[in-house]
Amino acid sequence: MPESLRKVVIDSSALISLAHGEVLSLAVQEFQLIISKQVLAELEATAKFNDLDGHAAQHVLAHRELLTISDVSEIDFQEYMGRKVHAGEASCVALARQAEALICDDFDALPYLEPHSHKLGIVVGLCSMLIQALVIRGKLTKDEARAVFERIAEKRGWLGRPLYEYGRKLLG
């Protein structure tokens, strides 16, 4: 992976995961994280809750100046929406044209996002892929990455779920 800053489109669920894992600051140092205004609105709505995800969303919003916020018209992403893909994720696919990767932690939406992303030549993955990229770049050790992922999985309720198993395999 090149050392230059890479452009990554990221949805609200993955940003919340990075905040839970306490690696959001590291991720914004290493990558240009791009979000849509729809994702920003989702973060603002989640931040209103007094729970773990709400607090994580507040943390993300406190660092919003480090994110690239892009405006995407619903016309540009409507074709990507569906039963499992909401506006935030669909807007990320539309934005992915200007990036190298799309990170989304909605495991149910991934099968619907992948065909569109592959057509655009974009890598699509979960936040565990971004954590693995931090290992490859020498910013986290493998042990630190596994600890980050376990912290995220515990806070997000992923333990024993397919999302958790995928991340564990990837991070070895």
C-alpha cells in the first residue's frame, strides 16, 4: 500500500466503529476520509442518543473538520438504494468514484454495495480492512489491531456474528 494519503469513502457505521476502537484520530492522519452530507446527518442523529453509539458519533462529530464532507444529490445515488441499502450507504457508493476504497460496517448491505463498487473499480470492505491497512502502514502492530477490533466488536455487539468472524480472519 503506498505511503501517500489515500482517499477512502466511509459510512457512519464504520466511523462509529473507528471511534469505538479509539483509532479514529489515527485513521484521519493516514487517510483522507470522505463522507457525504447524508452520512453527516446520520452521525448527527445518532449523536442524540445517550448510549455507546451516540457517544462514539459525538466523538466523530468533534473531529468533523478532519473529514472531507461532500455534497451528493439524491439523483446521483438513488440507483444504489434498496431494501438493505439506505441513503447514507448509497451516497457513499456515488462518492466512491473519487476514492480508492469504500468502507461500510453494514454487513447486510455489503452484498448489495459490492457489485456497484466493483463496476466503479473501487475496493469495498469493512472497518477491519482499514485497521489492517494501518498494520500494513506500520501504524499499529498486529496485536494492537486485534485489540482494537475486539474493543469495537464488544461495543458494537458483533461477538459471534459474521462481521466479527470476518474481521478476526482478516486480522489474524
